[in-house]
Amino acid sequence: YERREIAEIRWINGHDNPADAFTKATPNRALERFIDTNELSIRVEGSVQRAPE
């Protein structure tokens, strides 16, 4: 295991986040679509990159 600073953050579209099935009371269907099709499509809404030091 290597400790590093977070260098990049991405915001995932709410309808595409399969983790919602584990974290929300009313999840989206992204995890179900992933299991049914064996494909994962994620739209990135935005991102932040830290400048290297």
C-alpha cells in the first residue's frame, strides 16, 4: 500500500453511479444495468486536478 495525495477528483453523473445501490435509500438502476449487460457507462460531470508540487 502506498500513501499519496489525491491528485484528481471526478464528479459522476447521479444516474450513472453504481455505488448508489449500496449507499442510497432509493438507488438508481446503474448497478442493475451493469450486472445485466456486463458494461458500465459513466458520464463525468466535472473534475478537479491538483497542481503537482
